[in-house]
Amino acid sequence: AQKITQTQPGMFVQEKEAVTLDCTYDTSDPSYGLFWYKQPSSGEMIFLIYQGSYDQQNATEGRYSLNFQKARKSANLVISASQLGDSAMYFCAMRERGQAGTALIFGKGTTLSVSS
Amino acid sequence: DSGVTQTPKHLITATGQRVTLRCSPRSGDLSVYWYQQSLDQGLQFLIQYYNGEERAKGNILERFSAQQFPDLHSELNLSSLELGDSALYFCASSTGVAVSYEQYFGPGTRLTVT
């Protein structure tokens, strides 16, 4: 079974609009972390935001916020006021405490296209 | 700039050959991870080292091996290369192994096997 599911292969948004990228996860470990990374066409992986399983508040980093719904096992990324430079692939990822090494498990990604 | 460096940036080689990819983690980071990104498999974890010791293995083929040296830099060795090994190989580092530590990725090495 997929541990991280991103159901939107592609999303389109206009500049200055907000957009939500969906992510659901599957784990039985009570301690885990959820991450979002951005991969522009140049290829590098850029860390955006982190949410811990025990965090009471949703994480925010500038224009990025994470809509964490623990009971639904979802961790959607919200980008407010989209910019042309936000066009990229976005990956949701998880680390589980119980997993030796705590490597990141990635979803398949969502391609975001921002138009003017 | 994440502070993680990888060399070379691009590598083109033939089937059956062996290559070595190099990674230097961010200053102070003890943990190094290797990931492979391909069109069909997506982003997959290969192997992790922590302070010189192998800590975890993911979907790493037997033809692949890695090590972390005393200065904490790491090398990923790929041998008997096949066309399907063509991919973007990332190295990432983190300060520790707790779930809260983000991993910082290097720019990647794009391997093309012809």
C-alpha cells in the first residue's frame, strides 16, 4: 500500500490566487513527521515546510501553510498568493520514528503551473 | 544553496561500466541519505549512513554500494550499469535522525547510461 498519496498529477492556478495541493498518508507509527518539498525544473529539491504528528497547530512558513488533519491522515499544502516562480513539482513526504534510519518516503508529486 | 554538494553534476557512461558519485553533507550534519529519482519509480530511498556507519537500507540494488568516510563525505558506487539505472541521484543530509529533522538535498547527479 502507498504510504504517501498525492492524487493530483497536475494543478493550474493564476497568479495571486491560493492553491491547495493534496496529500494523504498511511502510518501506524504515532510519531512521524510530514514534509513538503519543491522541485523546480532545474531539479534541486527545496524544503518548504514541516509538520510533526504531535504538533497542535498547523505549520506555516511565509506563503506556505500545512493543513494538517490527523484523523483524516491528510497534510495538504496551501500556497497563498501564487507567484510565477511557484511553478514546479511538489512532493509530500513522511518520516516515521519506528522506521530504522528515518528516511523520507515520498509521494509521486503534483506539478503546479502558475499563469499570469 | 542547501550546503550539500554533489559531484559530478552530470555523468554519461555506457552499460556495464562503474561510476562513483560523491556527496559532501552540510557542515555539522552526521547523517547522509542517498535517493534515486526516475520517471517510473519516482523518488526512492537507497541507503543511509550516520557518522560513518550504515544505518538503513532501502531499495538499493546489490550492484550499488556506498560508504561514509571519517570526514563525513559519502560516495555511492554503481557498478555493472544498466539502461534502467539512468536517473537523478540525490544526496541529502540532516543533523540527526529524529523525525523532526529536515533533510537538505544536494543538487543531484544526473546519470545517463547509454
